[in-house]
Amino acid sequence: MKSEQAVDSNAPPTDNRAQAALARASANAAAIVLIALIFLCLGWELWLAPLREGGSWLALKALPLLLPLFGVLRERRYTFQWSSMFILLYFCEGVVRAWSEHGTTQALALAEILFAVLYFVAAVLYARHTRTSSDPGSETAATP
């Protein structure tokens, strides 16, 4: 008879498929939210509520979001890891502008906060579901 510990340490194939499905869903959600955030930043500063009539140079804040986009679309784990910290800059900008602005700009800032949080959660979930046993802090080590 196999011991209970040996049975628990062998992950069934369905668990691997479930992890892969969760990773794929997280990657898709992150990509969708990142693209939505790019469009939000452009629309906000060019048409919806620019700082100046006719658009603002602040629309260039969307350019750094292109850096992680291609890695996210290719599902590169390292991109998800560093961009989860990078996206917090947009969260901070959204918090500052939601606090200091009113009307349309405040609503757009709240949307930026929402997108930043959704991206952060999706990126962290993707990184967690694609973790291998050789990664530091992995929970696959056998317990006595």
C-alpha cells in the first residue's frame, strides 16, 4: 500500500491541465486589461478629458505600456513578474488624479485604478500558476 504522503506528492494529470487552463485564463485577462489600459490612457489624454484643448503630451504615458505588451502576448513569465510591479505606477497615478480631479477626469482615473488592479491580479496569478518546482519559494518540496 502506498503511503498517503506519496499519493499527495504525485500531482494527477488533471491538476496540471487545470493549472495550465488557469495560467492561460490569467494571461488572456492580463493581455485584455493591458490593451484596455493603453486605449484608456490614449483616449483620456487625447479626446475624453485632456489637460489642454486638442490633446495633451501626457498621452505619451501610454508608450511605456507597450514594453510589457509583447511579452504578455507571448506569455513570458518574466514579463508578468516585472510588469506586475511596473503597473503600480499607473495605479499611483490613478489614485492621485482620482483624489485631486473631479468629473470626467476622476471617473477616468478610477477606471485606470481598476485596470491596474485587474492587471496586477492577473499577472500575479499567471506567475503563480506557471511556477516550476525549481523556483525559489515553490511549495512543491516534500514535507516530513
